[in-house]
Amino acid sequence: MSNQNNKSRCVVDGIPSEPVGSVPRPLDLQNAMAAYTNGHLTAGELEIRFDEAVQETIERFEASGSEVISDGEQAKSSFATYPLEGLDNIASDGVVIPFVDGHSRQLPRLTKGPFRYAQYAGRYVQRAKKFATRPVKQAVISASAMSLLYPENGLTDYSRKEFTADLIREAVADIRSCFDSGACNVQIDFTEGRLAVKLDPTKQLLQQFIDLNNAVLSHFNEDERQRIGVHTCPGGDHDSTHSADVPYEDLIPMLLTINAGRFYMQMASEENPEKSLKLISEHLRPSQRIFVGVIDVVNEKVESVEEVRDRVLTAAQYIPLEQLGTTDDCGFSPFSDDVATSRDTAFAKISARVRGTRLAFEQLQKQL
């Protein structure tokens, strides 16, 4: 049932703990999405399946004790391509992103202008709020990731400058649609940040990405920017990554120049988290909150509550308590066909994050 008192702000007592976004889709939804693609299911029938999956996902999020939830991205084909579904000016042979286990993902390629989103993420908030009794956050794809759609050789009668202007406008509208639909905050997925350093060690590409995202954020006031976050990780698809070999210190200082109020940062899977946390503390601005990853989503082992507590306590040695939050390292299923992790495992990990974060806060309160 819907709740008319659904909060529009993610206000949490203690250390806030939020999901990054996706959880694995149920098998019957996977089958329904395939059937729709093959012409064996109508759009209306698929919408019913989406509603069922979102309702069950939200019920499990709320049962975990999560004070801020998401729809688990059940109705998205992927975290990156949802704005493109239905467009007639894209081809499938875009930029290829290789993962260390040998598989790859390929982005679409723009074939002609102008560039427009086919849909905005606010529609996912509207669906989630039909079932949620707690604040809903929404993830959106970054403008920098969408910038990779423009072909390297350019397009006739549609310059990169024109594309960039259209892209910024559409990315702003995407975020705005989430706020207008009642999202308590919006998370920009910037998983290409670390990858940019791998592709261009001079960091010029990373700076271009940051400048583009800051151009989007310049369209929001300071209060709104405090409700906008940036998520970074080295990828997390089929229990594999694309850029974990890039030293975190090559990203962190520049990442924190993005003019957002929240940063959701992979950390549980990091080889030397304290080194990274120390660097964060040196570049952290007073207006920023760091949601430290305390759940390793590419490891099938479910963390104990005590493991999560200890990761939070370590982070609290470097990040002021009033600027600290916790999250998962990445989404559990950023692409709809990623079933490497089961739903039960994902929600067990989410529950451990929530409980471990509360345990750490209680211990920290005793020390004050």
C-alpha cells in the first residue's frame, strides 16, 4: 500500500546506510523480460511483472530494517542504458568495456542527432512509491557515461558541442524528474571514474568527465546538491570488475572535486582501505558525506554483523561521524541478466550492512 506520509528527505538517526541500487531480478521477471523482447509478452503484461517484482523488492528492503530504500532497479535493463530504450538513433556497436574475467559489455553508439532521453528515471520513483512506506532514493546514469555514446569520428550535421549541450540538458531533466516524483535523494552512477584513469593515465579524460558532471550539477542549488550523490566503484558485473587494478589514490582527490553532497564509495573489496580512507580524510570538504562501502558485492560470502561493524569503526577513524555513512560497494545486479548473486544472498548482505552499521554507531556513542 502507498503511504501519503512518505518522506521526501532521507533523514536518518545515527549513521545513515543506503543501498547503491540494483538487486538481482527474480527468475520469473528475467523470463518475462526475455519473452517481451522476443514478442511473446505484451508491454502491459510486462508492466504487471515489474510491479510485482518492485513490490516484493521493497518489502524485503523494509524487512531488512533499511531506513532508505530503492526499487532494486527491477524495471531497468541496465543501470546505464535505461534512458535509451526505444530510441531509433542508436546502434549496438559502441564502446566496449572489458572485465578481468574475460567478459565484456558494449555501450550503444549514437548514429544521428539530436540526442534525447527516451525516458527519465523519475518513472521508477513513481512506481516504487506505490509500495514504499520509507524514503526512496533513485540512481541515475552519469552524463559522463552517456558522453561515450558520441562516436569518435563525429557525426555529420551534429557536432560534439551540440551533443554535449543536449546531454547536459537531458541529464539535468533526469535528476529533476526524480526529485519531482518524490525521491529523497538521487545518486549519479559514476562507475567509469576509475576506468577513465585506466584508459587515460594522464587523467585528462577523468577531468573531462568531472567537468561534464559538474556542468550538470551547476543547474541545481546548494540544497539540492546536498541531496545528490556520486557513486564510484571499479565495476561489479558477474562478480568481476573492470578497473580494480587502478590505484584508488589516482581517483579520490579528483573525485571529491565533484560538486555533490554525497559520495558512495566502494571500499570493502579494497586491498588497502585505510590508505584510501586516509586520502579521503585529506580531501573531504565540510559539505560532503562519505558513504563507505562495507559490503563486497563481488564476493558471495555474506558478511557478519561484526565484520560490518569493524569496517565502520575503521572508517570512523578517518571520517568525522557527522560526515559518515555506509553503503554496498556496488549494485548487486547492474545489468538485468547478471544473476551471479542470488536475491537471498543480496538481501542477507543488505541486512548485515544495516545491522552492522547500527552496532558500530552504538559503540561509537559509548565512546563519546
